[in-house]
Amino acid sequence: MVNKINGSLCLLSCPGFFDVEIKYGVKYCINPCEENQYYFEQNKTCLESCPYPLKMRTEAVAKFCQNPCSGSQDDFIYDDQSCHKTCPSPLMNRTESEGGVINYCKNPCGEEENKKYVLSDGSCHESCEYPFNPLNGRGNQRI
């Protein structure tokens, strides 16, 4: 919770990763990150930017970069920041485990310019031609 006293921002408690310093009976919350950095809760580091598809969040004076699927380490983060239990083929799963597990489910064509459609054989194409229908990564038809 945040209170304003004489124009100053006052927190009832410090965010968990802040250091607490007491000077002359006044408690100060010391942010371990620079003002323009994001605190990455997953591995407790400070980042210059929050890489997509991770989500940015601001709480009081702190900026966070967090896994949108942090409720479960079994979930996969899709490119649209949604979370799902599976990563079906031909999508590719990638796991990063430095400081905490993050499972990504990526379109294998995502890095190729203008080739965003992937066929069941894993080949990448610029468009989705008949008789195929565009689907999103979870097997739902895109309209």
C-alpha cells in the first residue's frame, strides 16, 4: 500500500527484493536496480530492458520484468504472452533455466522475415494458401 505524506511517496512495507535501511528512525527502501532498470524476479537480476514476451509491471517506485506464466513452471509462454500447458509440434519449445525455469513456445518461422506461417512439416511460408486455414499456436482458427 502507498501513502502520500507532504508530497512524498510512503510505502507501508518495502517490496521483497529491496534492501531496508533505517536512518534516524526513518525506514528507507533501497532498490537494488538503477532507476531505468527492471528487476527480473525469476533470477533476481537487474535488466536494461524487459525482453518480450515477458511482461513489465510497475509497483510504487520499482519496475519489474516478470514471467506472465509464473504461477506454474510447467506452462509455456507463447509469443502473444498467453500461457498454456503444451507446445504442440511444429511449434518449438525452448527452455531457459538461468536463475529460474522459463518455457517458451515459439513459431520456428518467427525469426525469418515475412515467413510467419508454418506448415505441419515445419516449413515456413509468407502466406497461408488454400486449402490450409490459418490457426493460432493453440490449434484455433484465426479469423
